[in-house]
Amino acid sequence: KIFCFAISPRKGDYLAKLLKKKRVKVKAAVKSRIYNGSIAEVTGLIPGKEDREILFLAHLYEPFLGDDAIGGAALIEISRLFSNLIKKGKLSPLKRGIRFLASSERYGFAHFFADKRKREKIIAAVSLDGIGNDPQKTGFPVMVRMNPASQPFFGDFLLENMAKSY
């Protein structure tokens, strides 16, 4: 159901140059099959008054700090922090629930979002993937993915400006 492929940096540069000049059609031939099996995901919910949720997610299964041991550790720590603040009465009951999701990078998240009932409850998502990467050192920019035009959110503009600033 999900496919991806990679091309060499040289072919990527060539494709980028073509795209600057004209419209380009790309044809991908994917020889694959779908296997029977299961995908593990770990999810927890701090319930809110409404049946709507804000999702924090991080992928697991990769031992590197930037991809994504730090994101997984941050997810656990953020969930612990929220839980303790609520238990101590320092954070009032939430209007919306906060869901935490840890799974494999592509297929785990796709598996979670394939369930329409789960997907429709999510009103915002925060990906903790790659939060340990220093854009000044790695050259990877801070990326903000906007909500689709069919579901606008004013916070997109705030996030975009913050990403440009940092």
C-alpha cells in the first residue's frame, strides 16, 4: 500500500535541473507484494473532556541519536511530564486528549492512521522525529508540514515563522 524508492544524488541533481526548466513525468515500476503479519505500535492516551486528540509521535527501531532514539526518549518523557502534572493538580483536566504513539517509521504510522476512527479524532500532530539534529551542523533545515488547504489552521503560520527564525 505504501511504496518508496531512492535515486542517487547525481540523478537527483539531474531531476532537479529538469524540473526548473519544464514539467517532468516520472514513471515508477514497483515489483512488490504484501505479506501477512502484524505491526506493533505502542500508544497511550491522557483523556480530555472532548473526544478529540492531539498526537505526539516518534518512530522507533533505529539506534541513532537523530534517527530516532532522541524522539522516542522525548516521547516517553513528555508523556511522563504531562501525567505527573495532572496527578499533582498542576495541570487542570484537558479539553482535548493527548495521545502518544510510538511505532515503526512508515508502516507503523500508516497502520495506525489506516483506522478511520483513530484518524478522525486527531486534530493536530507533533512529530518528534529528528528533534536532536542541529540544523547548523547537519545542514538539514527545520521542516514544517502544513495542514492541507481543506483543513486550514492559523498555527501553521506561527510554526513556519518560528522554523524560519531558528
